[in-house]
Amino acid sequence: MKHIKLILFSILILSINSCSVYNFTGTGKIDAETFQVGFFQNNAELIEPGIDRTFTLELQDLIQNQTNLNLVKNGADLSYEGEIVDYRISPMTATADQRAAQNRLTIRVNVRFTNKKKEADDFEKPFTFFYDYPAEQQLTGATLNSALKDIFERITQDIFNESLAKW
């Protein structure tokens, strides 16, 4: 009976100890202390005013909320910069009389990530996501807000995963 208790206790200690480098966001151990997010200029052919600022703030908020890194204006250990390169609305499905039944908003953001402490983690790559909405709705007001919220939530999480979570 003593051996069983000792084995169970050992397994418990090992499992608690093995989880010490991870946190609930899945980032593992981050060697950096600071990060900065440059302004993501909107360079898309179709311009929607304000999405550049909204995206920049969404990325900053996500990193602040899911890590213990400090946001700084310059000289950071981790740096995110880039631009919105595509903002496109396209028809997705058609009705019997050849009209669009559903439209898709697609946004693509090019990101350059720099890690001063571990240059092997540096990357430059695009991140894309979309939002489908009924064709009879205009992409304004609540529909636009919902679309941007969903798209930016997904893109910022993908950027976070690529740069810090290593998923």
C-alpha cells in the first residue's frame, strides 16, 4: 500500500512540475519582457476608414491580456509591424436568378515579427480571414462591426499563436 501511495504521489508531483513552463494561454516560457505593436497602415485597394487603428489596438490588447509582457513605444524585445494589404468583398453563392445570395468580406494582413532575444523566431507572413453575410445586407453599421470583430479576433489570435504560442 505504501508503494502505491508513493507511486501516485510521484506521478502527481511530476505532472504538476511538467506544467510549470506553460500557462493557460499556451505560450510557454517567454524570454522577453517588452513588446511593441507598430501602426498597421491600411494599404488595401478598397479602404474602410478606421480599420487600421482598430486592428492595431486589437493586437495590442490580445498580447497584453494573454501575456505578462509590457507594452512599450520603442526598443521592445518583441516587435510587431505590418500593413493591411487586402480588404475585399466578393459574392459567394448565387440564387436561381443569378444574384448573389451571400457575400464574403476578406481581410489579409501582412505581419513582420521580430524577436530580439531569439532571431530564429522572426517571420514575415500574411494572415487572412473572412466573414460571410447575406447579400441583401449592406456592409455597414452592426454588420460591419460584427464582421470586423470576427475577422480581427481570428487574425490576431493566429498572429499570437505563430509568434508566441508556437502552435
